[in-house]
Amino acid sequence: MAVISDHDRDSLHVLPLSIIPLESHLFQQMRMVKNVHLESVVELFGGEDTGSGQIKVEALGSAYDSIPNADIAMLNKLARLNSYDVYSLRILLRKQGVNVDEGELSLSEGKQRELTHHMRTFTRPLVSFVYGDELAADENVDLMSLFSHPDVKRARQKLVALSDKLGIPLENVPKFLGDYGDIFLSISYYRQSFLGVVPILKEFQESIEEIKTNRLLQHDRNRIDTCMRVRGVFTDMTASMRQRIKTFEFGSQNIWVDIDAAKFRKFSELVRNNHTMLGGVLCALSLKLDAWRKTFPDRQFGGPMKRVEFIVNDMQQGLDKFRKPRVSGTTMPGAASVELRRARSA
């Protein structure tokens, strides 16, 4: 088994093929990655000095005549997934009937430590309940350790009380705490990823305003309309992200009002049911906006004409699936919309 780097393990758009049960050993050192057009390709090699050598799945058969048909079929399934973050993969691979070692679908230890700050917003009520307000306010506490390895001796009385509230045996409380920590680690992961693209999105929106008022472009209605459509899709995507994060923040506080196992299970299902949507939106946003930042690192790089060209040729590609009504600040598909409304009114 190839060693998976922390970068790949924590990425939204990289899938190390070594974790997938493929027949050919050819793929052990390869990755499936999404490009700026949101296409999934197999990366044959990659590095700062060599660049990235990529090939589409449909071209693999011509390049390598020894690849089993079953592997090509599997790669085609993987190519259709919208995100390669570990939380989306847990759900999507199971739906595809792909058996993967659960240990491979977890964030790196470094990322888990990094997310501790984001987790505090969501986990403070539980830490306060079990360990007291003082520990809940301690910025140096390893939250994941508290959840995965609770100090039963120190907090036995509160853990017994928690056991009674949840209606589960005391010996099952550590598993509950582990699940609780994992759920909020996932929310923190998506929240951090979202906060990372917000400043770049602001720069992009400012560029759109400059493009709209540029005298040379004012008569090129098609190009201006394309830029406005891309901005509109990004606006809907970010509004939807903000709505879900606010719902999760509210829910994390609300579940501790008369907590019971059914209430936590319902909230957990709500979060997990949104993993693939969150992963897909963030994968697209981060790829598009990272490419924008690399191409135009500041206002001195590229004028309005260059920026319009990049939006038309690269930014708009692959965004059709994110247009309304699939992703919107106020409209969501069926059950997800109902569940979010219920969470806010609970």
C-alpha cells in the first residue's frame, strides 16, 4: 500500500487510487484529481518540477493495453463523483459498492489538530456538560482526544448522567462521544474550507464590477452575461454554504436542550445527509477560486480583457450542475430542505 500524504488525505479534489481496490498495480502511485474545468482525470505523475501529467479515463485503454475492464469501469464511477473529501467518499463509495478501509477515509492528525479552533464553537456545550466550564474554555485542550478517549475516572458522574440522558449503557458512551467528535470535525472541515475561499471570492466579485464598467467590453453582451452568470452561481453556492453552517451552529446548541439519543441521531443524519452537497460545492468553489488567485495574484496581473477571457474559457466550465434550483441560498432539493427547516424550528 502506497503512503498517502497529508495533503492528499485532507484534499477536496484529490483521490489517491492506492486506497481503491483496483486489480492493476499500475495505479498504486497515481491519483485521480479534478481540474479547473471540474473534470476528473488520472494523474500519472505530479510535482513542482515536473508539473502534472494527466489523462482522461476514456484514454487509458489506448495508453495502457493491460488495464482490466473492471478497473476502467471503477475509474469511470470515481470520475463521476463531485468531491473527493473523506466525508463525501464515505457516503459515495458505499453507494457505489466500493469497499475501502475506513481508516483511509479520515483526516490527517495535523488537520484534526488544526481544526480544533473551529470545533470549539460546536463542541463547547458537550465539553462543558461532561468536564465543566473551565475545561470547555481552555484553548489548549485536545478536543478529539477528549471525545475519542474520555477520562472516565475524572468525569464518571457526568458520563453516567449522559448515559441516562441518552438512554444507552455507560460502556457505549465513548462511542457516542467519538461519533459526536467526528460529526463536528466534519462540520469544522467544511467551515474552514469555506472561510478559505471567501477572501478570493470577494476579489473575484470586485473584478466583475470592473469588467461591467469597462468601455471596451460594454458592447460585448455575451461575454458580460457569461461573467454575470458565473458570479451568480458563486453567489448561490456561498449563500447555500452559509445557510447550512448557521443551521449546524444552531443545531449544535439546540441538541443539548433535553438531549436524548434520538435527537442526536436526527442531527447526525442531517449533517451526514449534507456531506456530499457541502463537499461538491466546496470542491468546485476552491478549484475555481484557487485558479483565479494563481492566475491573478493581485490587481497588477491581467487587465479586464484577460480576466474575461479566463472566466469564459475556464471559470464557467463545469458549473452548470450548480445552477438553480439545485444550489441556492433559499431553495434546496426535497428532504434536505425539510430537514434544515425542522432543525431551525426545533
